[in-house]
Amino acid sequence: MTQALIGVVMGSSSDWDTMQHAVQILQQFGIPHEARVVSAHRMPDDMFDYAQTAATRGLQAIIAGAGGAAHLPGMIAAKTVVPVLGVPVQTKALSGVDSLHSIVQMPKGVPVATFAIGAAGAANAALFAVAMLANHDATLRSKLEAFRAEQTAMARAMTLPPVS
Ligand code: RP5
């Protein structure tokens, strides 16, 4: 089995609707990855073990998504120097602003790179991880440049409807 380079973790299977957008990007770029539920408050020992073994298992980055009092990305970052990319999951009660604030407001010294709330954040976290790997992989960099060029072409081809 290929060794995962990127770990995708989330606090609940209910986060999958959001976090699958990260996995879809990793699949698209052919990045070896793993995805699993690691709940900070329901599985704290598993979370610590995941973070503590991340570097020796060869993970280059961890994408961590959670909603509400979203301590998963910060607590993983507390136990590893592998870069952690945090994805705030949209919540019903506070629309994900709670998740965003929980993840982005890390005190100085233990960073979590924080992305947008929801699917866009999950996809962008994966694209950021791809960009990190592409620094040391010319083929991957070409793929990423082609991905951007495709978006540019699609934007240039956009037309507007007549005024109604
Ligand atoms: C967090 O609580 C999870 O990340 C999820 O976003 C939220 C709700 O979890 P469930 O009650 O749906 O399992 O830990």
C-alpha cells in the first residue's frame, strides 16, 4: 500500500459532506492520502496518537476539519510539527463562524493555517497541500499549473445574459 502523504481528519462523519471536497482534490491530483474520523472530545487519546505518529508515518500535512468548538486542528497542531490546515465546518446554530473563530484564533506559537468555512475551505486546504508538495515535485507543479490554467480559460469563456 502507498504511504499516505496527506492526512484528512474530521471530528465526525457528519463533517464528510464538507471534507470530501478535500479528498476529491487529493484524488484528482493522485496524492496518496488517508481519511478518517478523529474526534477531539470523544476520542482524545486517538487524536493524540494520530498527531504523535504523523511525522514518523510520513505525513507531510494534516487537513483537519471540525465544527462548533472546533479544537481538533489546534490540538493536533499542539502534538506535532507537521503542518496542520484547518477547515471550519458550517454549523446549524452559528453558520460555521464558531468553527472559524475556534480554528483561526490560535495563540502565538502553535499555528494552524485556516481556510474558508465549508466546501470551498476543504477544497482549498487540499489545493494548498498540493502546492506544498509541488515545491519538491515538478510533475505535480505542472499539474497544478494546468489546473489553474483550466480555471482561467473557464473564466475567460464566461458570458453574461442580456439585461432583464
Ligand atoms: C464536532 O461536532 C464535529 O466536527 C462536528 O462538526 C460537530 C457535530 O458532530 P456530530 O454531533 O454530528 O457527530 O466535533
